[in-house]
Amino acid sequence: MVYRFEADERPGPAVRRAFREQNARILVLLRNWEDDPAECIHRARQGCKRARALAQLLNPRAPYVARVENDFFRSVQQGVAYARDPEALVEALDFLEIGIAAPRVAESVALLRESLAARARRELDEGRRALRARVADACAALMAADRRLANLPLKALRRRDLKRGAERTWLRCARIYNGLHGESPATDFHVWRRHVKYAYHQAQLLSAWQPRLAAALMPHLRELAAQLGHGQDLVLLEALFHQQPDPLGIDTHVQHLRHMIAASMLELRCQSLALGRELFGPGDPGQSALPLTQEQQSSKKAVTDTAKDAGSSVRRPHSNRVPHPDRRWQSG
């Protein structure tokens, strides 16, 4: 089901419906989480992020409601979280794998991937009992929330208020972008990614009311979030090799892989900043609605072209990765 307001809906009922539907989807996923723990919890947490993006649309007109609902869905999201670093490491290896030509390196990476996948399954199984209790608490909270969501005080809400909420998110993305450069800490890129994902979900919600703007922005926001997510996974993988250069006790060709990771991280950063310039800089698809000031535009550091000269072993990120159920949208 598409997560958006209908073209003929009034804002107040539209927001209530969207909250309640999202709340119900999260509840169904958590009630059935033991059928496929990693996938169900991933999608439930993803649903919480969508609900938080909706809550943030309400900030200009109903800041108290926005704060209450954002805090509620954040608590659910955090309550059912589990350590998924091993899964992220597997995804990082998948991202690198296509660029590996040497058979021995490919064999070592396959063994490392198998070991990390087993570790991910083991850690999830070991934490199942504690997770079961937390999921039960989350389900109880979601069931109780439905009545509150059905009666949110949004009678005075107007479409322009929700559009202003989306503009606030967009400008926040632009401000973060204007403070980034190729050497910025990974945490800064992670924060940027989180708000880019909020902007994507908000554009999706408003797509029936702003079809042209949504069509122009959504593919770029989706691609940018995917690139930033791949970069985040590679940061974890690089840290693994730094802390445990040979985690399997076999010849994993560590130096070769670390060079590949470094080259991929550099390329992803440069591509992300270039795409950010298209979105948030002069001439971007959203400029007519959300122009940057001259001060913001002049303060943005130029993106280097270093990664364009990277070797062919670096895997190009896919632009067709979708936000659901693509696991690259898990963390945020």
C-alpha cells in the first residue's frame, strides 16, 4: 500500500488515517516477528521512521502533537532494536563483492561473509528472549496508541501547514549539506542521511498534492539515502579490519580489501555530495519551492572529482534501490 495522502483528503483526517494505518502495520509486523525476526523488525522500525517523518510535518501548526508522536514512535523504534552491525557488515561485503576479480580474494570474502552472516544469526538468536519481552511491550503500546491517534486535535490543520513542515525538513537537509565536505566525520554523513530519508517519506506523503515536485525529488532523495547507507556500512567494515585484521584466522587479503573499501568510501562520498549539490544547491529540482540563500550557496565547498578517477574495481552504487523492503534503509 502506498504511504501517501489522497488527493481529495482534508489534512486533519489524512494525518489521522496515515498515523493509524502506519501504527497498524507496525503492530502486525511485530506480532509476527518470530516468523522472520530480522526482516519483520527491520520493516517495523522502518515504519516507525515513516511515522516520525509524518509527525515532523506537523511542527509548524501542531508542535505539541508533533513532539508527542515523534517521541512515541522513536521509543517503539528503539525498543525493538537489536545489534545489527554483523548484518551491515554482510551488506558492505555484498556491495564490494562485484568489484572483486581475483579468485582467491573472492573466496576469502565469501568465507568472511559466511562467518559474519552466521554471527548475525547467532547474536539474534541469543538475544531472542530479551527481544521477545521488548516486542511485547511495543505491541501493547501500539494497541493503546490507536485511540489517541484517532482523536488527534488537528481540526485547524491546513495543507499549507504540512507543506511548511516539509520545507523545514528540506532546509534542515540543506543546512547539513552545506556543512559537509569530503573529510567530514562519518557521524555527520549519518545525520544527513537520516534527514534525507525523512524528506523522502514526506515527499511521498505529499505526492498526490504536489505531484510534479514529488516526481522530481523522490528518485534523487532515494538514491542519495542509498549511497549514504552504503557508505555507512563500509565505515563499519573498515573498522572491523582495523580492529581485527584477520577475523577468520585465514588469508583474507586484508590490504587489498582495505584499499577497495577506502576507494569505495571516497567515491560514495563524492557522489553523495555531488547529488546533494543537485538537490540542495543552485538549479536543484526543489529550488523553485525551497531556494537556498546566496550565503548558503557560496559557503558550500566544491566537491572534488578525486573519486571519478578511482579504479574500475570500485562498485558503482545502484540508483534503483527502493526504500521498501530494501535493507539499506534499515539504520537511521
